[in-house]
Amino acid sequence: MKRTLTLAGILMLLGMSWAATAQTDTPDWAKETKEQKEKRMAWWTHDRFGMFIHWGIYAVPGRHEWIKHNERISDADYRKYFEHFDPDMYNPGEWAAKARAAGMKYVVLTTKHHDGFCLWDTRHTDFKVTNTPYKKDLLKPFVDAFRAEGIRIGFYYSLIDWHHPDFPYDRIHPNGPSDPQERKAANEKRDLKKYQQYLKDQLTELLTQFGKIDELFLDFSYPGENGKGHQDWDGEGLLKLIRKLQPSILVDNRLDLDHTDWGWDFLTPEQFMPAEWPTVRGQRAPWETCQTFSGSWGYYRDEYSWKSVHQLVVMLIETVSKGGNLLLNVGPTARGVFDDRANERLDGLAAWMKFHNRSIYGCTQVPDGFTAPQNCMMTYNPDTKRIYIHVLEWPFKSLHLPGFKDKFKYAQLLHDGSEIRFRTGSHESSGANDVILSLPVERPNVEVPVIELFLE
């Protein structure tokens, strides 16, 4: 993934042309109706919660997945991590069980990150796991294990490759000449067309050798001076190939095709929460925020800025309350396990999701006309016609629902299914159309209590 983003970077990832009106004609291979797209994305908009996994040889140094860039490590010095990568405790079945218990319905794994190291036995480079001391493919057992748990499969694939000899030096390359003229001269020996073919060849492997792939997270474009955008990747050619090989796959918006309506399926705000449901050209767009337990994506041994279970639960609720998906990242260790901090968070999510997942699955932003009570967030299931009030700060004995009179017929605590009595507002501050819920004095012993309203 990327490093901390500037405001410009955030806007880029959320749609580089939100305010733009320019469009390119839709090619025949990309044409589909609004209803067809909604059907293709229906599983994703229902499931709402996925696991992101960043894993590669950067887990060996254990100090950020961008270590090659951040520390300006040469190819020769970076090689030692390749030569010592041996995840002898790798058991993808354990990972999959953790994801399922936490309520995650799909997974996205970094098949190749920016350093170019590949987790599968690709035919197109020697910089792959089968040439490390581990010697075995990591991807096939991963896919099998997660599918066995009923979890849909997504692949992350970096458009960037700092190891490939034909990837042109640019402003973020860790090993390129800093002098513009020297960089230009060095790039004359690099063939971008060959690199574009490499992308197509590897994506063909990923999309033909592992069965049905549900999501493809391509990362990332940075157009402009000394950067790379869709023309450098042959973005349209890549997407055409992807759609041919996996017609129902969902693809993110990092190919730099945001000026089109057909070049992406969902927006990808990274490491921040949009203030409201993001829109593109005036229309609400599908979106998935990718977030970390801590500040980095890959395993970082000495990082201590970990989010609490409560923060993570609230993050999931807030995402769904704004019509989005949450892709929450784990960075396994070099030996192939989730560390104790990650397991603690996953266990906490599992405890909450066990009793509250129906306030997440199939849910979205509440219809217009409903206002959340104080210190609460709401989600809504349009199929069951139920609103879920997530109470972030437990009130004393009652909860005031503004404007809810005659809008619901029954209320209960979700974790135990116990009835909550209610009456039309009678407090001095209550309006004639308000409702007062009578709550127990003692806060329920769950991370975030949820009230389920059955609408009229």
C-alpha cells in the first residue's frame, strides 16, 4: 500500500475527476447496464467486511512494507530478505478460521507488492517464493483454505515493480538516479512495452490458475510529472484482459481510469474515513475503505500505534452507516503467523460480530428522514426493513429518538433479543414526533450495544 497521503493524494484515490465531466466512450467489452453492475456487485455490497493481508519478504526486516523505498535499500542489500524468507509456521487454515470468526466475508492478499516479490510460482520472474528457502507456492493453499471457510477470494497486485529491469525509474523508485538527466538516460535502457506485457502475463496467471477471483485490488497510479498513470500501464488493455478472464470480478479505481464510468467498480479511500458517502459526478459511488490495525500494512515489529478493539468496531459501523465496505489489514510475521496484537483485535471483533453481524451484513446508510440519536450511529437493512442504532455512549435509562413516531413497531437489544419498551416523547426537550426508548441502567456487556428497530 501507499504511505501517508497528502490531501491531493486522498482526492486522487477517491476519484481523480470527481468534479470532472469529461468521459471517454465506453468500449463494447466494458458495456453493462446499471442493473447488471449492481447484480455483479451484490455480494460485495451485502458482505461489507473483508480481510486485507499484506505479506512478503518485507516481513523479515519487520519494519514497514515500504522499507526498500524508505531506507533506499539497493537490490543487492534487499536480497538478504529474499534469502532468509522461510515461513515455516504458515498455516492458511488458521488465518481463514480467524477471518471467518471475525465476520470477514472476503479476503484480499498481496500476491505481489511494490518490491516485485511474488507469492506464487510465476513463470515470468525468478523473484518468487519458490526460489526462497521455503521453496513452496504460498498462494494455492491460501486460496483453498479460505474457500473452505466460505470466504470469497481477492488478489492485490502491484502495478509498480521496483525489481523488474524494464520498470522505468520515477519519483518514487527507491533505486533510480536522483538527477533528472541521469534518470532519463537510465530509462532509455528500459522498455516500458516489455513491462506492460509482464503485467498482462502475470495477471493472466493469477486470473486463470486459481479459480474464480472475486476482487482485484490494483495498486496504484500516480500520474503527473515523473509519475505513472493509465497510459504507462496500458490501463484500458489491462482491464480488457481482466474482464475477459474474469467477467464478474470487481476491480478498484487505481488504474487511473477515473475519468470514465467503466474503468473501475469502487473507490478506495485509504487510512481515512470519508465525512459522508462519496459521490462521483453527483452520484453515490460504491466504496471500500482500506484500514490497518496499526500504522503500517506489512508486519512492523516495533510499531505501537495499534487501534483498540473499540476503535475498530466503531470504524466498521461508521463505514457501513455511510454505505461502504471495510477492508481491514493484517500483516503476518516472517514465520507465517498473525502476531498476538493482531489476534487480540480479531478475537475482539469476533466477540462483537457473533451477536451483531446482522447490523452489518446487507446494511447501508439509513433512508433520508431518519436522524441518529445523540452519541449513536445507524445502519439500515432495506430487505428486512430494520434500523440498527449503535449506541457509542450508553445513556441513563432512556434514549431519545428524534422524529421516530409511528416509524417502527418493535424494538429490542440485538445481542440478546430482549424487548425495549418505548413511548412517544414526554421529556421537555422532546417533540411531538419523538420517541423515548426505556433502557436498562446497566450498559450491556458488549463492545458497542445495538438496538434493533422493526420498521412499520
